[in-house]
Amino acid sequence: MEKDMTERGTYNLKEDDKLGVVQIADDVVAMIASLAATEVDGVSALVGNITNELMSKVGMKKLTKGVKVEVIEGVVSMELAIMIQYGHNIPQTCQNVQNKVKTAVENMTGLTVSDVNIRIAGVNMQEEK
């Protein structure tokens, strides 16, 4: 897949002479990664992000905070800054996030994920409800 940028941060996923072009914005990739990461047990939130429960009450733009995405020639590299829930094993939780995000992005977009880098920005000490 070649690097087709029609607009800044927008990439061609598929081009068909008969049917047209399928494009995806890097914010959409970031949103997929964000939602997948917050579904992992032990992740309380992404830094600057909101939880899935609040998603419908605020703008979708807030979902991409804490996620940086770079797509080069159909290969995605991303960085997530997350808050870990106190009491969870950090290395195992991070591995679960990496696997879940990689699978979600690849399955939904058809792009290849080269790496999912995680930065632990803090530990949430409050009990989850």
C-alpha cells in the first residue's frame, strides 16, 4: 500500500476504478485504538481521554486524546498514554493493551500495525464502580 494522502492525516485504504476510493483519517485509527485500549481490564483511561461510558455525552474528538498515530505506506505506528488502575500488573496490562489495539486496528482498517508504544502516565487509586 503506498502512502496516499489526499488531505493531511487522511489515507487511501482501497482504490477501485469501478467503485471509487475508500479513505480513512488518522483520527479514526486513533479512535479505534483508544476504544480498544479502554476495554482492557486494568486501564482506567487514556491520558486526556474519557471513558467509554462518557463517550456519547461529549464530542468524539476527545476520544483521540492520549493517542498519537502515524501511518506510512499502510503501516501504522502509534503511541498511547494510559492510566493504570491500582493493583493491576503493569507489564501484563500493557501487553494486553498492545494486543487488543493491534488486533482492533488491523481488523477494522486492513492496515498493518508495526508497533503500539505505551507510556504509563499514572496510577488511578480510586475504586472502579
